[in-house]
Amino acid sequence: TESKFSSVNEFDPVVPKLVRAVEWHANNALSFKRSTLQTRFFETGDNFYLGMEFTREYDKWKNDTADEVIGALRDRTMDDGEKRDLNRLRGSLTHHIDRLW
């Protein structure tokens, strides 16, 4: 099936928003301090992973960035299926931001 959101750029360019968000994060990340961070060790078959929680400031930045990117789409009138698709798009965006960090 064809995506209902094939070009977000028709509403508002995405790349400049992402660039501004990453620049802001780079300039402010040193102030994201906590006395302790939780870490976990994962084993999946032959692979081992060390996971660390993100700071609250990072989570807020990530969610604010995702909301800004899809903001123009939220202003549209949508049926239930489109709202569900938009929430999936937002979830995919936040997931991929986490993978990059």
C-alpha cells in the first residue's frame, strides 16, 4: 500500500529541523549530567550487549524533536487510520534517533 505520508516536506521541510535539533543537542549535551546511570548487560545467543539508559534531558530532546518534525502533519484533519499511522511514524522516528545515539 502507498504511504499516506510519502512526503512530509510538502508541509514543512524536515532536514533543517533535524539539523537544528542535532546542533542544539551537541551544544547542550555536556550539561546533561546525572550522578548515576543504569546499565544492563544483555545476552542474545552468541552476542552480548551493554545497554545504558538515556538521560531525562536526552529523552525530552528526542520527544520534542519528533513532535517538531511531525507537527505540520498533526495539524491536518485525519481519520483514525491516519492518526494511527502518524503515531507509528513518530514511534519509528524516536526509535531510530535512539539507534543513532
